[in-house]
Amino acid sequence: MIEAEGLTKSFNGTKAVHNLTLNIKQGEVYCLLGANGAGKTTTIHLFLDFLKPDSGDALINGISVFSSPVETKKALTYIPENLALYPSLTGIENLAFFAGLGGEKQDEEFLIQCLSEAGLQQEACRKRVSRYSKGMRQKVGVALAIARNSKVLLLDEPTSGLDPAASNDFAMLMHRMMERGSAILMATHDLFRAKETGTRAGIMNKGVLVEEIYTHTVSHSDLEQLYLNHMKG
């Protein structure tokens, strides 16, 4: 569902992403780990066609995002670190607006069901988003993925700034989306959540994917040590 084939992107002669190859299937949560500047966000932006590569390709459901950007965007939902919602609108109004951008309007009962499945309390659905916590805003993003039946989620530091309870809620949401058959690529600094949430983790350093791990094969401390060892390089 999410593929990178020799993906490379440079800025001012420095390779932000170098010869990246990925293959993420339905029902997988792939956590991309690395320090600031490792290339995680650049990778996400390449998959979104926000950036053009120097070489290689990025594919969603077997279709190049660079040759068919509109078609591939229909198949995915992007949740950045700070999800941009309209603060003067309620949660359900935001969801109705963004879900309707593709031209297909959903009824209110369905939208409330999507918000509820994403973990938002029913009484919060009609509150203005200006009163939402970050965790609540992220749930609106997940509800959008549910409403659009997105098979691909691209997440950039979605748990940054969340308290432990909200971070745990988000991890549980990712498991539910995985069970729905979504393929999820999540850039994160959070080693603990990567271990708890991810089926696989990839460690990036200076634009290079230096190691891939099936998370069930390592302990929390093993993952942390692997990460630190690569960061020294």
C-alpha cells in the first residue's frame, strides 16, 4: 500500500533522503524513527507530493504519487503534528467540511459515528474546536480517515505534546485502524509508542534507513539501544 523505490531528495547538496526503499502492507503500522533532520518529515512530504524527488518513486496502492497526485491523495489521510482545523467550527462541522471536499456529503449520524469510533465523546462533537485539546483534534483527523475509508494514513509526530493518557488513546486508535486494514506510516521520536504501536520500525540517520526491526522481536530497552547506537554514527 505504501512503497518507496530508491527515493532520494537533496537540499543544497545535502541528501535529506537517500535511496530509500520501503514496502508497507495493509494492516501494518510502520514507525519511522530518527533525530531531527534524519529525513522522516521529508519522507512523509515526498509521499504527499509536497516535494519532488531527485530520483526514485513513491507509490500509494501501486500508483505513483508524482504521476497521479490527485488519485493517490484520495486514498490517504494525512495527520501532521498540529492538525489544522477551523477553531470557530465544531468537531462535526470540521469533519463534514473536510470529508465533503471530495464532493461526497455524509449525513450527520454517520459523521457522529466516525467521531465516536475515533474516541471523541459525543458531547464534544458539537463543541468548537478552539476548546479542544491536541488529543481531541487528532481524533478528528482519525475520524476523517474513517469517514473517507482511507486505506493509507501518513502521520508526522502525531503524539508529540500529548499527555500519557492521550498518547495511549492514540496508540489504541492506531491498532483499530490497523485492524480495519489500513497501512500506516508514522514518523515519530517516541520510542516507547513505536514499540507499543508499530508492527515494524525503521531507524533513519542522515537520510539513510539504517535498520528495520519487527517490534515484537525486541524489548523496549533493546530498541532504545539500537536507536542510540545508530545515532552515534
